[in-house]
Amino acid sequence: MVLEEELYSAGKTGADKIDKSVFPGIQGEPFMHTIAAKAIAFNEALQPEFTTYISDTMKNAKVLAKEIIKSGFNVLTKGTDNHLMLIDLCNMNLTGKLAQNLLEEVGITVNTNTIPFDNTSPFITSGIRLGTPAITTQEMQESEMKQIAKTICFTLQNPTNTRAKEKARFIIKELTEKFPLYTDMT
């Protein structure tokens, strides 16, 4: 109520300040393609299959985190309650950038990520971030998460071993052939 009275007494200038802070700052014009995309996303979220997909995504993330922890890596928060996990690589003497590059060489995509109290540059980082939505979309399940976790850990624990990289690349190639990204391409 006090804010309303202040605006009323401030006249047009107070309202102008609020208008300028809302638009274009935090509110924009309703673009039709954005409305359509939201409608499609909301419709997908209402489907029973979406509940199964989200449940599988969460299960996969929990298994992946658990297996990575078993191999001696520090998953922040000791696991995950969602589809993502952040791995602190300090105890492995690796940077996020090096880990990202090593894993990319064998066909695994991760993102570098800063960790709390990170002393390295945001371009180098001390951590990596992993997520499970894409591999869950490919219909991978818990057994594949265990295989992926072992491959990630094996690769990062043997950063200069060429044979280790070849073995990891072979495992990932087999997985991606068994679970292709696109199945109905004609």
C-alpha cells in the first residue's frame, strides 16, 4: 500500500521509472514463435511419457554420480537430486579444460565448470558438469550409466595413455551405435 501511495504522489515520474525497469528489462514483447514453443513444451510435459522420461533421467543421473564417486572422483553435494552433477577435479590434479578435452577425444561431451572457491580461471576451471537428458533421450538406462561412468573415470585417470583412450573411444562408439541419436531418418 505504501508503494502505491508513493507512486501516486510521485505522479508520472514514479510510474515511468517502474515502466522502464519492467519493459524492456524483464518483460519483452510476446513473440509468436516463443509462444508456440512454450505451448509445444507444455503439451509435451503433460504427456505420460514425459513423466517416465524425467524419472529415467533422474535415475540415470543418480547412477552416474554414484559410479563416478566409487572411482574416487569428488562429485559435489555427494550425488545429485536432478539431471546434472558437478565434479571437482582438484583431487585428481586435472583442470576442467583438460578433462573436457580428454573426454572429447573419446567421444564424450562435458562442460567445463567452475566449482565453489575455484582458484583457476573461468576459462580453465577446476570442474566439469555432466548431465543425463541427452543420453536418456537415446534410451540409455542404468547399465549404460555404469559403463559411461567407468569410461569417464578410466579416461581421466589415464590422461596420457594412448591405449586407454583407444579403449574408451571403442566403448563409446559401441554405445552410440547401439543407441543412435536419430532412429527414424529416411
